[in-house]
Amino acid sequence: MTITIALAGKGGTGKTTVASMFIKYLLAHQAGTVLAIDADPSANLNLALGLPLDQTIGDIREEMLQQVDPTSGNLNNRPGMNKFDYLDYEIEYALIEGDRVDLLAMGRPEGPGCYCAVNHILRDIIDRLGGSYNYVVVDNEAGMEHLSRRTTRDVDVLYVVTDPTVRGVVAAGRIAELRDELDINIRNAYLVINRATGELSPALHQAIANIQMPLAGVIPNDPEVMSLDADGRPLVELGEDSAIFRAVQHIMETTLVRPAVG
């Protein structure tokens, strides 16, 4: 059984930082393996995890489309190979392998051409690949409308990340409302307040109470994150005694269902 975790939220809320801490917790405190999917075109989850990145799914998709003969639909310079086999091979090659965690980066969005058939094949391949892991963690773009284009897998837990502002919480609530419009089933959704400094204000507590999503936890602002970023060091180097990791551990242990291993 694979547990699929997705993170969403408007830009600048620290989703990638939170995603990397979720993965660090899973590797440190849960058995099994993790597939990290970086669905943000900026593609920097690899830096947070300390993994290299040479090629993205977007690169593979564009390279394949350039090889398609517009008349026959066959792949030039790839006789006997269909599109599914080509993409399957290239994605396996692009998979970044770490210690119990592997990474796929989605990369750049679609261009002006026709991508529907290619994206359908990509979804099938990524879903099949994800099924061999105990956890799949998807770090999304600002919204969620593209999530069903990336995967057909149900999402077990969605975490909507926001900064500690009323405006941010209202935006998070609107993002969460979009889950009913997707072609995938999101079983549980939670709000995560990130980069908090001190106690939350009464106005912020009221804003949280007004949205249809329970609060999973509050992650404090951690100066060590900025220090690691400044030095170009992976965020997973944060110690388990750090305030941010302790907050993430609490969130994970109170909201996440564990998969069967073996």
C-alpha cells in the first residue's frame, strides 16, 4: 500500500522546505521508501534534499515531441519504439536515486503544442512507478488545478501550507475548496501554518476557524533554514532537535496513516 502525500499553497509559503522536512521525517521514523515528485517548475526540491538534478519530465516530453513525425506519428531515430516505451525508458533514466528516497522533477510546463496524449502516458508511467514505493510526496505549484494532470493516484493527505497571515489563511481555504473539482480523490486535507513567530493572533485563529480545513500544526520560523539556504546546504541537514523538525514530527504523527511495509 502506497501513501500519497501532496503539498499545496500559494508561492513563497515555504512548501518545499516543509516537503523536505516531511521526507526527512519519513526516512528517519518510518520504514520503507519514498518517491519525491517535484511538480513545481522552479524545481528546487532536489537542493533541499541534497540530490543532483540533470533532467526533468518536461525536458523528456519536449525532446520526444521533437522526434515525432507529424505524418506517421512515429518516432524519428527510434525505429520499433513506441511513445510509451520511449517515455518509460527515459523516465527510469531520469529518476534520481538517493538513500531510500528517489526524486522525479516535473520541470517546465507544457508549451503551445498538443500534449494531451503525452500527458496521459506520463500519468500512467508515474503512477506505476509510484506504486513501488511506500510513500509518494508531491511538492506542487501554488494551486492544485494541475494535480490531476500529474497523477491519477488518490491523495491520502493534502497539506495546504500558508504563512501566518489572515490573507494567507483565506487563500489556503480557497485552494482547499478546489479539491472537489479535481479528478482525483483527496481523502484528508489539513492546513499547515509555516514560519510562525510567536503566538498566533486572535484574528488568525478566527480565520482558521472560518475555513473548512482542520489545522494540522504550526511550524515556527527557523533561522537555521535561512543559514542553510545561504550556504547552499541541503535543508535535510537540519537536526531532529530543531524547532521546525519537531513541529513536522508532531504533524506527521497526528495526521498521517502508515502504510503496510513488505
